[in-house]
Amino acid sequence: MNEQTFTRYLYNNCYQKTINSLSQKAPEKRALIEDCVQEAITRMWFLKQKGKLKHEANLCGFLYTVAKNDWLNQQKKRSNMQELDDNTLGKLTEEMASEIDLYSKDAIRRQAVKNAFDNLGKKCKLLLQRFLIDDEKLKNLADELGYGSYDSIKSSKRQCVKQLEKKFTIELDKLS
């Protein structure tokens, strides 16, 4: 992934979410937060170039963490605040870890579903897409897709869903 693709991905998928999330804690500091997020994107590109950014499945979570740490450091410098006590630091760390963990698990599950769906056969893919995504009725699809009867397409749909579930489990194990 080149720099333009990498930064475009971060700006399109993560930039606004990260700013909005951090701005909830201090809306009056939005400009500073935006600067921290932009610097975090640049830092992440340098890490990627050095080969130190290996888990690209959760770039948004990593961006959030880097930007939040930068923002907290800026806040500390600007206000000459006292060192965070262990209790406050522990709470912040727990909060960040839980937010990143939730985001990471969601991203991994979405990727596993996509991979599992991509690994289905053509006929299963078409059937599930038309039924689940396009919300078409099985009765209408039976003739159109060349199934002999409603019972036949219903049975095929069940088998395709089972295949998808198995493939999802395999993909999830690979990604976790």
C-alpha cells in the first residue's frame, strides 16, 4: 500500500470518527484534536514504512490511540498539569483498551464475514445475496435461478447458510 492509498484510507474511514470521539471529551479543543489526528496519520505512515505497523486490520483503533496520546501530551504541556496519579492513568488505560478492543473485534468480524462470503461458490453467493441482501422472496428466485421448486431452493439456502457459517468460523480463527 503506497502513502497516498494509506493516508486516503485513514482520512476516509478513520479521521472524522477519531476527531468526533476525542472531541466529545473536550469540544472546545477541536482544532488541537484535529492537529493531533493529522500528526498521528503522519506518524503511522512512518511506522508503516519502517515495517513496525503490522496489524493493518485495526488502523482506525491504532489512529485513535496515537491521536489520543498526542492530545493528552499536548494538554499536559499546555496546562503544566501535575502527573496523572496511578488511579486516573489506570482508568484512562482501561477506557482506551475497551474502546480499541470493541472496534478491533468488530473490524475482524466484518473481515471474516467478507472473506467467508467471497469463498462461497457462485451459486450460493448469488442465492444468498439475492435473498439476504436484495431481500427477494425465495418463491420468486426459485424459477429465476433454475431451482426446480420452492422446497429445493429453501434447502439450498439452508446449505449455503451452513457453508457460510463454517467458512466464517474458519476465517475468524485465521484473523484472531
